[in-house]
Amino acid sequence: MTFNGEQQKLIEDLLDEACRKDPSLDSYFAESLLEPVFVKNLESVQGDERDIIYFSITFGEDAAGTPSMSFGPMNNKGGERRLNVAITRARQELVVFSTTRPEDMDLSRTKNEGVRDLKHFLEFAERGPRALVEADFGSVGGFDSPFEKAVAAALSKKGWQIHTQIGVSSFRIDLGVVHPDAPGRFLAGVECDGATYHRSATARDRDKLREFVLRGLGWEIVRIWSTDWWIDAASTAEKAHQKLTALLASSRAKQAQIDAVEEAERLRADAAVAEVIEVVEQVSQVVAGEEGGPANDPAGAFQELKYAKVATVDAAAEYVPYAPVDYPVYRETDPAQAVEGVSPDQFFESAYTPILQDMISHVVNEEGPVLDSVLARRIARAHGWVRTGARIRDRVDQVARAHFSSHDEEQLGTFFWPTHLPPETSPSFRRPGDDDSMRSLTEICLQELAALVSEMQAKGHVADALIQAVAREAGVSKLAHAGRLRIEKAVRHCGE
């Protein structure tokens, strides 16, 4: 389950790729199952349940490293209801994946109930039921007295961020000091006690109990007496500042220990994975050397492998991952091989256009009809860029349109056609030539996909069997909703 449709599509694509590499996974997505694996987002998951749900929180820091307070549907009216639906879809277990930590969420920057509930939900996911008791509800009021206002002003001048009247359980803390490293968490609470406090034994006893409860809820309390403040405000503020500084140093030391433990656990996990990979590679060598037999068997793995090998072949018996020799083949190309002097620094300069044109021509003539986003991605990767930004796309699109025929498809993009194949022709469908050459259905132009539909119709496939046959031949192991719509559009194109 995801927060938005974009991440849903990404996960679906990754699962498609995994299923292509291991066809035995297909069985978990079969519609014949009572409860097949699904990938849905907040908008579409209502009404569905599973024993175990994996919940992915998409959001994190922005480019400047500042935690974002934009959480998609959570920022809209009714976002809290969508969250309630999402977190109640699992019968047994809900596993949450999140880059954003609850302490990164500063509720002072928003009044939205959905964001507030998401923060408390993440706290619960991280710490369990205790988090429900410890949860603070941010500032629930202004200053109670001029004394509190003066203390807040003095601490603010020393660099601390102060919030007033923090609601915790059934209590209120006069001033909350925001943790500098985690804007959604408080470093400490400051209690401003007046002169009447000294004269009342009942008040002192009640406040001692209150402070004991707050410390049990994870709060550090710094007290400032009004009498001390009136006598020497500057010295009293400095003492409070020193206490807060000491608390910050202690907090950072504890966090460093936690980080060290997590890093050690990560290294141990990496070592365990590396050990498994080494064994798998040794086993693979045994399979590759058929003549080696048990004599070359690493640590007796050969007998176990024979069983695994048979099981794998059986699971993939009906799956043809690559194009047979008598079918046209699609292969991903590397545009850098077509030129000399690839230069990311000169990419946007007009003098670089001839080199860029040769690279684009190589991709379009080898892979075309090719979708504009795929073309831009090929060119970007050839220049060493991981992301394909808008400027890169615009630059590639401008050069491509000047030299190749193109055809726009609504809500999908532009397909560029090779010089030997005009858009008005009907190209043959090209099956993937290897693992790296798999295409999603939305990366195949309508005319080419329609050719595959005609081919499957000629073999007698109709209705839903036709849809499944087209998806299978295209290398799609798990047909998502968008892919089904794409094939249905190709079927209609054949009938026109």
C-alpha cells in the first residue's frame, strides 16, 4: 500500500521486473487466488484487507535537507479519514516503511488533522502503545503570564525555538523547547513557577507528582523560579541555557550510540548477504560446469542444487523470456557507443548538438518507435546522470523533433520513429532480446502493440485470454490495471 499513484506504479514496475526474472512469483498474483498480492494506494485501497500489509510512506527531506511537511492526501480536508482506512486494512500485521521519522514532523507548521494523526501513527509504529500516552499535541494556548513570555523571549535570544502551552496527556507544559536536530520533537519542557508555588505545600506536592509523571512520559523538565528571575533574569536565563545545552549534548551522545548500533547491525546483515551470494555463485558454477559433477561440489552443495534446478525449470516451463529466432527482436542500446567525446559539461551548448544528434539517431533507429521519456533516459544515462530532469528532456526532445517523425499519444507522450519506418506503417511487434530489454506496455507504441494483438488473435485467443496472451508475450508477468487498459486500447485499434 502506497501514499500515491506514482509510487504504486513504481512498485508495480519493480514487481513486474522481479516476476520476469523469476516466473515462479507469478502464482502469488494470480486472480484465481482467494486473496492475491495487490499494490494499491490510499485512494483505492478501501474495501480490501489482507493478513499482512506493507505500508510505504513516500515522503522525506527536500533537496536542501529540510523535512517536508507536504504529505499528499494528508494535507487535504478529510486526510485523517484516508489514513484511518489505510492503517486498518491489515488483519494481523502492518509493516511500515518510512524515511520520514515522527520527530521530523513539526506540527507547528500545520494545523491539518491528517498530518497530526500521521505523526502520531508513526510514533505508535516506532514505539508501540507507549507512544499513545507520551504523545504531545503541540501548542494548545498562549502565554499564561508575562513571566512566561519573558522567559520565552530570553531563551529565544539564546537560539532555542520555543512553543507555548504544550499539551501532554492531561497536563500542559508552560514552554516546550524544540530539539534542534528533530523539529518534530521537544528537547525539554520549561516550567515557570510563581511565588505562590513556594508558599503552598499542596501545590509543591502536586507539581512534584506531575513532574514525575512527565519524566515517565519521556520529558526532561527545567524549572525557572519567578523569584530568581526578578532578582537576576540574565543569570537565571543563562543557567537554563546551560541545562538545555547539557541535555542536547546528552541526547546527541545517545543518538550516536543508537546510530553506531544500527550501523553495526547493517554491516552484519551485509556480511550475511555477501556470504549467501558467495554460496549461490559457487552453486551456480557447479550448474554451469555440467561435467564437473560431485567432484567439484563446494561443501556438498551439489546434491541440494540438483533439486533446486529441477524445481526452477518446472516453474518456468511455460515462460519464454526472450524472443525466438524467427521473431523481430527489441534490444536496449547504448548511445555512447555511437559517438566519441561524450561530455556532460557541454550538453546544453549548441556546439554539442551534432554529437547529441548522433546519439539520438542511434537510439531512435535501433529502438524506434521509442517513447520520448525512454529516449531521454537513454541519453541521460549515457552522460552519467541518474535523474532525467525537465531541461534534459526538453533538450533531447528539441533535437529529436528536428530530425525524426513523431506521433503523440494522449496521456502517454511522443513516440519517435526511425527514418526507415514512417508512423503510418504497421510495424511488427518486437519481443525482448534479453533481461535488459524488457519494456513496459506503456513504452510500446500503439501500432506495435496492435501487431501483437493481431498475432494472438490469429492464434485463436479472444476476450480475457487475448489480454493475458498479449501481456505474456510482451514479457509482463503481472498485469496491472494501466497495462490492461493499454492492451484493450490496442485491441480497439485493431478493430478500427
